[in-house]
Amino acid sequence: MSKKKRPISGLVILLIIAAAIHLLFHHFHINDFRVIEPAVLYTSGQPQGMDYPRLLYKYHITTIVSIRPPSEHKDHNWHTEEITWTRNNGVKYIEMPTEKSSYFPDEQAQDNFIAIMSNKDNLPVLLHGGRNDERVAMLVAVWLRRSQGFTAENTAEIIEIIIEDRKLTEDEITFINHLAK
């Protein structure tokens, strides 16, 4: 006499497979990772854990530019992890702290970022902040407009992708329009 398979065992197997896929996705997925220009500029949310070796070995990141100020790492110890990892792996680490409340980079921040990107020894660069970070998006806009000669329209399309396909605000559009080469 054969036993009937219980429908619940199939459901359990499906749940285990779904959990495994979810874990693999998060293991191999860097939050908000974007390729702006291959081998030149990448953006992401805050890397963590296994993201760092992937960034080094898959994308050959030479420099990490973090725009997160110290106030953003009081609750989570990402800052120490990032400093330790970059130091141990020969990756340059540059801090350009920018508060979330005033995410439009001033002239000095714009010039600093352009200088970083102009130095071929720094490339490729990973520019990161938190999730869907407008600060990252606005620095990318600066680089695209001032160094790469992108139009305001092309820049806006890329910026919308970085900030998760939301429409740009009037202030963001004005900022992008006023950036000149």
C-alpha cells in the first residue's frame, strides 16, 4: 500500500525554494547598484558584508566615495566595516559628508567630486550614500553635465533611475539645468 503525498509537503518545499532564492538574491545583490559608466562610475546604497569583495573583484573599484556623514553611522557600524575593508584591500576611501536635508552639492563639493573623477588613478569609482539617495544622484548629475557634456534631459533620465524612477522635483530640474560644462 502506498502512502498519499500530503499537499503540505509540496508547500513546504516551495517555501524552502523561495527562501533559498531570496537569500541568494540578497547575497549577490548590492542595494541600489547602478552602472553609470562601466569601469568609470558606479553608484549604490550602503555596501555591506560580501558587497565589498564583489565590488573589488567584479567591478575593480579603486576608490569608494561616501557621502554619508558621521551622524548616519551612530546606530549601525557600517563606517568601521567600510574603513577597515578599504584599508585592508588597498581601495582609496574618500568621505564627502552631505546631510540629507540639503542634498544639492555646493560649489566646493562639485569641484571636489569632479577632481576625484578627473584623476584616472581613482577610477573606477563607487559613489554611495543610503537607499535611493538624492545626494548621490545630484553628484552624478554634476559629473554628467560638467565633465561628460550630457544634456539636461539625458542627465534627468539617468537621475530618475538612480532615485528609483520617481519624477524629479522642480528644484532638482532647476539644479540640473544650471549645471554647465
